[in-house]
Amino acid sequence: MKNILFLKPVFKTMIWGGNKLATEYNYSIPGDNTGECWAISAHKNGDCEIRDGEYGGKTLSWLWNNHRELFGNAQGEVFPLLIKIIDAKTDLSIQVHPDDTYAREQEQGALGKTECWYILDCDEDGEIVIGHNAKDKEQLTQMIRENRWKELIRVCPIKKGDFFQIEPGTVHAIKKGTMILETQQNSDITYRLYDYDRLDNGKPRELHIDKSIDVINCPHIDQEVRGKTTSSTDSDIEELIKCSFYSVDRIRIHGEQEFTQEYKFLNVSVTSGSGEIDNVQLHKGDHFILPYGYGSYYLKGEMELIVSHI
């Protein structure tokens, strides 16, 4: 019997969160300020359970620790990736992430955070923050110390279907009215650079100015994304990113097609539509892992999938 590892999402309440995870994805969320769905996660701050089957009720971290053969005996202390859906009702703080080396030294051996964003939906005039306008670290530090945020921060227009790679050291923020699917290293380390002077329970949220200045890349350089697209009668497969931490593709199915799972494991998120995998029903908002050695599988229906592997 082939194992398809469907996962139960973990939800996070955030001051900037909304209710679209319920209205758009039919999830049962904890409240109207739910900002994040941790969809495929083995992180200690949100460890997904397997939904059903042989391993039903076990966590993904338990599977990683006790059945590494399901992941092709991949190396590493922790499951390497974390997949989220983020619903930003209002602007997120402007932030930056460290790389592995800095995180290991400064954050008790944690992983750094390379991540990428697939824009699931956004307002008609949607924007994100990505990058900054300082020419060097000296100018960056001066602009931060003088609170010259409008001058410093680089804002870019976005539309549904856009894709961005966020390398460590990149100043970034998701802005209001945006839903994204995020693929990232299994890390929860974020340095908050600026938070619009907002209050949370009557107090400003903690900022990490010195650490942010340490890790921000100067000058900012946009990352190349989107590679080749392979099309057939029943599918279109587009390479979104291939980096040292993950590869991410978008698969659009409009019919039926056979594929082969040839990686250590394959993370799959159904971002729109519905269909089947090997006669198992799939719906928008389903997330699952095809383990090592799964072999051939059939996808059928009208749906969009975001898949990732190491």
C-alpha cells in the first residue's frame, strides 16, 4: 500500500492576520486574526500531525526521527523545509532573516531562513516590500538610525501568480490584502526592523535593529526566479526556483497525467481547484508528502499545485 502523508495544518494568530484561511480555504481557524497556516511543518513551534492512515496522529517530526526511510534517509537533525500559507489583512512588519552561519552563532544553533513566496492572491493595487535603497552599510545604518523609512524601503507592485526568492539578508515585508504560499527552511528566526510604531497589547513589539544591520545585504540585488516551463495536453509545469535549500515548481493540471516521485520526498500543496491523486480526492487547501520510493502517480482534475523538494 502506497503511503500518501496528508497533514493537519497548525494555525497561528497574528495582529496582522485575517479570516481568509477560512473563507478561501475552508479551514477551521481559531479566530478572525489568523495570519498563518503551517501546512507542512515539523518545527517545534508548530508540528503537523499526519491526518490518517498508518501514521495517523503521529507528528511529522516523529516520522522524521523514527522513519527516516520515508524521506530517503535524508541527512539533518530536522525535517528541512516548512510550507506556510500567509493571510495578511494588514501590513506585516519590515524584517530580515539571518543565514545559517549567523543563526548558528547568534540563535543557539538554529537554522537560518531562506524563503520564497508564491502570490496566491492580492488586492488590485497589491504591493510588497523587497529590498532597500541604501548603497552601503554605512548609509543603511544612518537611514535606520534617523528613521528614514520611506526613503530606505523599496516597495514593488505585485499580482496573483508572481513569485519571489527571499535570500537571507533581504529586507522584506508582506503588505495588506496579500495571501502567499511560502516555502522556507525549517526556521522561525525573524529580525524585526520596523513595525510602523504599532502596539500589541498596548506595547510596541520588540525590534532587532542591531542584528538586522548585521545581516542586511548591501546593496540589495534582486534574485533571478522562474525557469523553464514544460507543457503537455494535460499539464503545465513551471520551475519557480532551484537553490541549494529547495526546488519549487508550479504544476497546473487540466486533465490526467502520470508523474514519477524521484526525490527524497515531495511536498505538495493544492492551491486551487480539485482533482485526484491515484484515485484519492484532492481539494484546495490539501497538503501532503509523497515519500521516498513512491514511484509513479496519476494526477487528474482541474487544479494548481505547488510542489517542493530538497
